[in-house]
Amino acid sequence: MLVVTTPMIEGKTITNYMGLVSGEAIMGANIFKDLFAGIRDIVGGRSAAYEKELRHAKEVAIQEMCEQAQEMGANAVVGVDLDYETIQVGQSGSMLMVSANGTAVRFTT
């Protein structure tokens, strides 16, 4: 499945626009990751645990979007937009949310 952020595919002809597709992933970050991320915020630096979790959430959201497009008979998704959010849960926890949205299409070479 070809996935692009552009509204068209260079060198290809889109023959059918099949509709909006989306995928979402909400991943919990455990208390130890939250604690160490907080320490990193104080002393500076990158939080490898959060970066890994965020990459995984992005992959899950895109995969879910592609599966939906494939069920519609598409061979590509164009105009893909990724959104990232942190959801606060209770007083000390948080979850990461990634949503992927695009238009399912069929193209020819």
C-alpha cells in the first residue's frame, strides 16, 4: 500500500477516490517511563522511552488506516495527515494518541 502526504502521486493517474480512511492508536506510558521522562525534562535531553512509544503508535495508526483502505479496494492513501496528542489520565499518568487520516484511492501506472 502506497502512503503519501501529497494529494496526488507523481507519475501515476488516480482513477478512483474511495473515501476517507483513518487509524488511531492510544498507547499507555507506564509510571516508570513517566518518572524518567520527568527527570529528563528537568535535566534536559531526549526521552528515548517516549520516542520509542510514539514511533510504535504511529506505525499502528498507519497500519490500521492502510487496512481500512485495503478493505475498500484501494491501492494507495493520499493526503495523509498525522496528529499527535498526549492524554492526561488521573493525576500522574498519561497516554499517547496518534491518528492517521487520508483518502483511499486506486491508481494506475
